[in-house]
Amino acid sequence: MNRILLPALVSLLAMGCGKAAVRTQALAPEKPAPAAVAVEKETVAKAEPEAAEEPAEEGRRDVGDYVVYRFSGSFQKAPVTLTERVVAREKNALVIDFILEEGKATSELRVRLSDAAETRGEVLSVHRIEKGKLVPAGVDEYEALMAKTMVVADENEAALGSEHVVAVMGNDLLPAKRTSFRVKIGEKKATLTTVVSDKFPWGDLSGEIAAEDGSVIYRAEVVNVGHVVETKSGKDPQVARSDYEDYE
């Protein structure tokens, strides 16, 4: 059983085909490659730094960085969007607000994740955001929220190959690898395709599962990625807002 991670609206320019070994994890399928559409990055004003900042590490996520994903396909009734925004950085941890939008329903969690090399991504604490207040919650709530953005392949039958590509996101060109697998979802045979890049700190660039008849079972795509810092006075915790409405 393997899960699909997160993906994106990107332009993919093949740079050569290879048959390098691929992960046995099933991620997302290949039919026609993801639509060749570039994601435009939002132009936002950055908060004035209080002191001189050191150059950011490559792949590092800092306070104000955010990404917006959209998940669609026959695995659910309607598309959902997920905004992730870094609201605090500690020495070995990141605090990220997750905002899941399902139609008119919105779920918001503040999650503290390990950023230490040996435990990166491990959940350290979870709070539910209710009317601007932080309410202690369990890891199970975070897992349930993320489960609404994922599809599990019941069987990974074969690796079909991989190729090096360039992912175009606005003005950024990211070296990436597109990998395809033949999988089964229930009784349906399908092709899973993922595009990953070490230069993209949020996860997979794109993912899709397509059935043999061409229908899309699952698609994950980046709607927007950028940086913005919002300030708020008072004792209540600052809560990240969704950026999805600006990019429909």
C-alpha cells in the first residue's frame, strides 16, 4: 500500500529519457504528461527585515513561505485545496498552518514538525484553530486531514521508467525527475506518474493516477507558491489565511 504525495501545474520539458531505478513506492500515473502550463508566482510585498538576514539555505522554508495545492479526480466528489504556510521557525522545528477547503467547509490545523535532519517531517504537536484560538488536538486529526488529499494504490505492478525533466514554475526552472508506474486501484489498472525535485521544498511537484480509459482517478497540482508575511496585533495567535481564492 503506497500513498501519493503532493503535485503541481507545471510545464515539463523532457531533457532525455532514462531507465534509472525507480522507487517501489507508488505515487501518481502517466498518460499524457501533466498539462504544459506554467504556474505564475504571486508578486507579494515582503515584510521589512528587522536586521540583516543571512542568505537562505537552498530548499529551506522560512516564515511567510506558503504553497497552495489543489486535489481533484474521481476519488472524491469535488476538488479540495490545501494551503500550507510557515508561521514560525525554531532551531529544529517548523510550525505550519494547514488550511483544507472542501467546498464551503474549512478545516485549519497548526502543526509543529521536526526539521532536524534525522527526524525531518515528524509531527511534534498539533493544534486545531477555532475562531482564531488554538485548541490542543491529536496527530490523528492531522492524519485525517491529510488523508483527504491522498490516494492509496492497492498494488504496484511495475516501474515503467523515468526521465529527467525541467519543471517551469513562473520564472523558476527546477531540475526534476518524472517517474511512472503501473498500479492497481481496487480492480482498476492505472498508470501513476510523479514529478519530484530536490529543489522544491514542499514535496512532489505533481502527481496523477489515470485509468486505462484515460479517466483521471487522482490529480494533485500546485496552484500557487510564494512568500508573504502578515502582521497581527493582540494576544490571539496569528492564523494563516487561504491564498486559493486569489488564484481561481
